[in-house]
Amino acid sequence: MTASALTRPGERDRLSSKLAEIDWRFVFLLCVVTGIGGMMLYSVAKGSWEPWAGKHMIRFGGLLVVMLMLSMVHLKWWYRAAYPVYGLALLMLAAIEVPGLGYTAMGATRWLDIGVTRIQPSEIMKIGLVLALARWYHGASAKEASFHWKLIVPAAMIGLPFLLVAHQPDLGSAMLLGLTGAAIMFMAGLSWKIIAAGLAAVAAIVPPYVMFGMHEYQRHRVLTFLSPESDPSGEGYHIMQSKIALGSGGLLGKGFGLGSQSQLEFLPEKHTDFIFAAVSEEFGFVGSFTVVAVYMAIILIALRIASLSHSHFGRLGAAGVTATFALYVLINGAMVMGLAPVVGVPMPLLSYGGTVMLTVMIGFGLVLSTRVHRYVELPKAQGLF
């Protein structure tokens, strides 16, 4: 290796050198959107740090440290952890079906009860799936990634957790897993023939699945989404109140802490799924546009980081994490505006919720690790470790 290669920033091992390679603009934007979330949680709690805003900011502070620590982890360790993390998450998803291990709440068995705490395996799988697919494609040839029988492997990697999570039932997380997996396959160079066939298959399967495969409450949500006015006091209530909040904010909003829909308890799940509607009501189009602009900046910087990696694993891993984050934003935004059914997908870092924040910050630890170690080139081995 040449002297110049030894001194490339991505290959320096000193902690100070690695810290200097972190994209601090990216970290700042994460702090901005989380700060807005804390401010809104303070507002919708009627000017109180309890029960949401204080915990939200404390969690972020701790996870920010975790993210920065993970950014120092060499890409080879992320690479080696890929299949074990995916396998562990898959076993945990399967274990939920075992009587006594799965914990049921609100009609869904989504948690694994391990005595001292409860774990939601679908959140671990969101990281595990990205890592496992990035590792598989890292060792695959261009032909195998485009149009080859070996594509059965990544398809199975996506399909197994999708089916297990959908069975819980957790349609929102299942959608995120399926769409993230599809995005990674597309970015890896999937043939347009397979993409067209897949879209045709989805178009053919979705109608009968909605009518005969969904749980009754899920089907009712989808049908109510098409016509929320048909059930204004039931499933349609969420969408209608959200639209009222969005529209009543106007250009500049009603002012901080003055949103009638959230303050008077009309807006449901105002601290989680529908917090973006509260932002729009209190700060209007300007405020909601600003939040979307910050999200877009985060996504674009993360994709730029992915594109700079010399490792295919790093590129696909960082891009996969970014795709998951972007899907959170897209699905929640569409849900709040009445453009998609209510499926329980929060707005990342803006909404209250520890599990989603944990997933997002660990994922962004991988993104920043890709930035710090962007010159690293990993071997093509396909073994477990």
C-alpha cells in the first residue's frame, strides 16, 4: 500500500481522526428534527415536559452517544454481524408464536416477553434485513444481482420476516420490511423484467388479500380510508381529524401551543402517529414544509454518504437504512394527509416512541460508519462470519 493510501482519512485509526470524518451536518439535522419533536410533544402535553417531551429528549441524548460510538465501529464488524443479527431477529420473530413467550396487546402479538423486559423483534429485523441483504449482494456478481435463480435467496430473506410480521398482525412493519427489501434489490441492480413481473403480481394479489387475507379490522381500515366519511366516529375519525388539523393551520399556523385539534383532544394519537398534523396546525404550511425539508436534507446527505463508499456492502447498507427512514417519513406523511390507510407508522424522531428511535439511531450509526470508513474495501466471502 502506498504512503498516500495509508493517510487517507477513511483509513486512519486514531479516534480524533475518525471523529473528524463524521458528517456533523448530518448529526446537526438529526438534532434539529428531534428538537422539533420535543417541542411539539411539550406543546401537545399542554405545556408540560411530562409525559412525553422529557423522555423523548433524554432518549435521544443517550442514543446520540450510541450512534456516534457505532460510527467508530469498522465496517468489517458490521459485515460479520450481518447474518447473525438477521438470524437472531428471525428466531425471535418465530419465538413470538410460542405460547408463553409472545406478549399480546391491542389484539396483536408483536412483543417477545423475556421476563425482565419485552422486545419487539420486528424492530431488530429492520436492521438485520438491511445488513443481511447488503452482505449477500456484496458477494454476488452483477448477473446474479440482475436476473438469476440465486435471487431466490434475497427474496426468501425478505419474504420470511414479512410473513411472520404480517401474521402478528403488524401491517405497518411488514410493509416497511417488504418495501425496504425491494428498494435494496432495486439499488443492487435488479432486472426491469423482474420488477415489472413483481409489480404485476402485487397488483393481482392485493385485492383478494384485502378482501380475504386481512384481519377484519385491517380490512375495515383500508375500506374506510377510501371513504372516511362513511364511518366518521369510528375508523374514519383519525383521518378526518388529521385533515382538519392540517387545513386549519393555514400558511403560518395558529401558534405554538394554540392548536385546537391537539389541545382539545380531538386529534387522536397526537404524540405518535399524528404529530405531523399537530405541527401543521400550530406552524402552518411554512412549519410543515420546513420539517419536510429537514427530512429531505437528512435523506440526501445519507444517500451521498452511501454513494461515496468503496465497499458494496457499505453502499447498500447505508442506502438500505436511508430507504427505511425515507419510507417511515413517506408512509406517515401519506397517512396523516389521508393518502394512505392508518397503519401505525410513526414519523421518525418527531413522534414519541423509543423502539423506532432506537432502530433509526442504530441504522444511522451504520451510515456514519460508512462515511468514516468509506475507503475500506471488504472481501467477497459469503461465509457466515
